[in-house]
Amino acid sequence: MKVVIVTDEPVGVLDEAEEVFLVSTTRDVQPVHRLDDRRLETPGPVTSKLQETWAARAAESIDP
């Protein structure tokens, strides 16, 4: 199992982000296509892996 570290960052880090995604139990993992006037390539490699992992866990159990 890989370790994931969650941290709070200032909103300014979004200006340098290569990928941005939203996660929720109702919408799963959703890539962000545009941030202000900047288009983001979506889904990026991290977002794609998260979507795959989420879908696999959801298929295993009703409680991913």
C-alpha cells in the first residue's frame, strides 16, 4: 500500500499546478479542465490513476 500525505496549501499553488482534480463521494474523481484563463490537460496521469483506483474500489464494494 502506498502512503498518501494530505496537506493544506495556499490557493496560490494552483497557479503552478500541472493537474487539478476534485474528489467527492457523489462525483468520484473529476478533472478540472480550466483554472481561471488557463486550460489544463485532462485527465493528467495522476487524475487518471485516481479514477482507475476509485472505479476498482467501487466495483469491489458498495463502500469504496
